[in-house]
Amino acid sequence: MYGSTVRIRHDLPFTGNFMNQKVTNFFNILHLIFATPFVCIVPFLPRCFIVSISRFLGRLTCLFSKRDYKVSMANLNLVYGDTKNDIEKRKIILSSFSTFILTVLDMAWFSFRTKQRMKKYVVNPEALEPLLTNRGAVTVTGHIGNWELLAKQGAFYCQQLITIAAPSKNPYIDKLICKLRASDKLVMIPKQGALKRLLKSLRSNDTIAIAADQNTLPMNGGVYVNFLGLPAPITRAPFLLAEKTSSPIFVGYCIPTEKYKYKIYLSEPYLISDDNSEENIINCVVKELEDAINSYPEYWLWMYKKWKYIPKSIDEKRYPFYAKRHNRERFFAPKDNM
């Protein structure tokens, strides 16, 4: 045996990776098996019960999701400092968690008898009437209140509403979520190749909706703006698309109210022109989102790592604990996808 030649077959899949894929796929299917009955049951539960569940699960999240709680508290400390005490901040975090869970539950709850339930639980749908035009429009929103319901309601006032679907790591759950979100007039598209599809939709007089409070680095077509007191990256996509198609830009969001209902806000239209630059419109839109968050801090997604990335010229000590040195802008490879 000693001195013999061992032949390695390179045509066989690497066993470790193959087994990992099998295990991952097994758990993905298991998650789907548990999620399917949940999705089938939720639409038939009373509205008051859905809200109670979201509040209960929000409390559990505060107790057991230490990471999300820590990120939320760091963000609140950054934005509000000593102007709010710890008790006020904890209440905001609890409400923020509950609101996010309610948004997830409502994806399933409003998927059944959608028109009737929206008519009953959205108190001012007429706020979206400015979208009733024969031209394309860009709606910018943020992760405040129920952004999923805003898209569902907005689709009733548009020829067609196109928005980007953030993919789930579980492809089976992803398909299930897309079925809950989409409708005849609400189309969810993947992130890859989204700009071309959105541009085509605007030119066909459809309405597009984009969440602008997510992190999009300059190397990926974003821009740093002062957001709630500290520079953070946002996407330029809605503004570039609006400029290319001469489309109006609206800012919208959907806030919970009393008796388990929702109220919609839609801004006046903004138009990019020679007299009103893209930079000025971006600042106006960001100001609208900041005003919404400051007015309803309990409904914004504080667990999101909004200040994860650090621009070149800012002292990194001003940023939260989760902003790492390797996330400083000077370490990014130059790239322009826009």
C-alpha cells in the first residue's frame, strides 16, 4: 500500500457542501410546513386577536431577542440622546417590535376578503387619490407603520403598482410571502434587474414604490445624506427614475390608529427640474421621512442597522456599536451601478 498512487475524482460534488445543502433544504421545507397552517389560520382570526398577538409577541421579542433590543436602544440613543429617558425608549422599542409583527401578521390577515377589510380598517383611503392619474408616479416610503398595507391600498388607485420584493433566505417561504403580497394590480419584482423593470413600468404609466430608508452604498448607486442627525446611505433609484421619466415623487406611509385601524399619509408631489435639483428633492423627501419618524417613533423599525456604514469624513466614534471599521467608506471598492 505504501508508495501507491491515490486518484482523486474531481467530478464528484464536495460531500460537505452537498450535505449542508441537504440539511438547509430540509429545514427550509420544515419551516414551510409550520408556516402554511399559520398562514391559513390567521385570516380567520378576529381583528382584536391579531393585534393582541402582535403585542404579546412584541413583548417576547423584547425579552428574548437581545441583539435586536440592543440595536434598537443604540439607535434611539443616537437619535434622541437624553431627550427621552430609558422608560420612554423601552416603550418605543416594545411598540416598534409589536408594529413589525403586526405588519407580518397583516400580510396574511388582509389576504382574505381584502377589499372589504381595507374598506373597514383604512380610515382615509382617499389620501391616495393623487395617484389616480394617467401618468407614472414614484412613491417613496420607509419602514414605518404598515408599509405592506400601504402598497395593497395604493394598488387600488394605480393602473399597476410595482415594488421590489426583498428575498427571503428560504425560497419556499419566499414564494409563500410573494403570494400573500401580490395581487392583480400589485406586482412584486426581484431586486436583480429591478431598475430596468421599474423604468419600463414608469414609461408605461405605472406607479412604482420604493423604501428609501434602507442602506444603499454609493458604490451601488446610493448617496450619503444626513438622516436623523448622522450621515447614512440611501438609494438614489427613485430620484433618478423620476428624473428620467419626468414623473412626480410622493412620500407615503401608513400609521396604526385607534380601534386597530390605519391612517394613510401622502405628501404633495415633488418634481425634479432645472429649478428644483435632485439633491434638493432628496433632502425634502428625507425631511418628510424624518418628520414621520419623529412624530411616530413607536412605529419605525428601530432594530434596523441604519447607521451601519461610516462615510470617509466622519468620526466613527459618533456611530453605534454595530458600525464596524471595515464598514468605513474608504474600504469600499469603487463601483457605479446606476
